[in-house]
Amino acid sequence: MALTKADFAEKLFDELGLNKREAKEMVELFFEEIKSSLEEGKQVKISGFGKFELRDKSSRPGRNPKTGEEIPITARRVVTFRSGQKLKARVETYAGAEQ
Amino acid sequence: MTKSELIEALAKKQPHLALKDVELAVKCIIEKMNQALSSGKRIEIRGFGSFSLHKRSPRMGRNPKTGETVALSEKHVPHFKPGKELRDRVDEARENFEIMD
């Protein structure tokens, strides 16, 4: 099962003693704050985790994979994530079952 | 935006909480994400995106300094797929904001 906002809120409730409403609100605001920063063009660097970067892509020719029809892909701004050294190192050794 | 700026911004929006508590909460959320990914668990946040692991097959690599061939074993790397709301908001605002750190 994937982790969701509810799991994060529960962790804040269990470990920090925030009440359920505060915990839920904190989790909402955490992700909302990152979204609004990125919306305003500000990249977000979270040490110990990674960096959310922005990239402006110019338009390029594309294709509908089903019909083969050519359709231009418009210019756009996209979000990419680069994991930090610490997270990379922790994940690299993961050898368990596929998700 | 850095982690400490994120903490400050969140504290401003929750004046009923002490700065210290907001700081602990942020660290707690980040640690939970790190733990989940390092145990192979996906994270799905609606409107924000999902984090998962991508497998990298074992391959022969090269030491760029010496040119020597080295065997690299299979590994996993974190992957983030932005959610629809984040994708749309970032793209729609692109003409109003320059990209900055």
C-alpha cells in the first residue's frame, strides 16, 4: 500500500502530539507550500531529501502513439525532482520485492 | 526556497503552533518520506505527485578517470511524477514568473 497524506498526519499525531486537526492541516500546508513556491517559479531544495526543479521546455513535434498522427507538443514548464545524496544512498541498497 | 524558508512560511500560516513544533513536523514528514522510499514503498499525494523507485539493471561501467571497466550491480533510484494539479499550476503561471532558486 502506498503512503498517503493520512499516514503522514497520523505520524505527526503519534510522534509530536499535534491533535488530529492540526496534524492534517500541517500535512496539507506542507505540500501546498511547495506547490505554490513552484508555481511562483521558485525551485525548492529540501536538504536531506532532494530538490524540486523547474524547466522550461520549448515546443517540439510529437505524435499520437495510437494513431500515428503528428501533433505539436506546446512549450511548457515542467517540474523535475533530483534526489539528494542521502536519499540516493539509502534507496540504492534497497533490494526487496518490486512494488 | 530552502527547508528553513519552508518552515518559516508554514509557521506564519499556523500562528497557534510554536516555530519549534513546525520545524519538528517538517523534519518528521521528510524522514517518513525517506523511510518509505528506502523500504521500497510508494508515496502518493493527490494533486502533488507520487514518489516511487525505479530499478536500474546491473551494467558494466567505466571509471572516467582511469578508463578501467567496473561491474555495477543492480540498484534503485527515487522517481517523482508530478500530479495533475501541480503540473497545471506550474505551467499556467510560467509566463508570470522567472525560474529562480
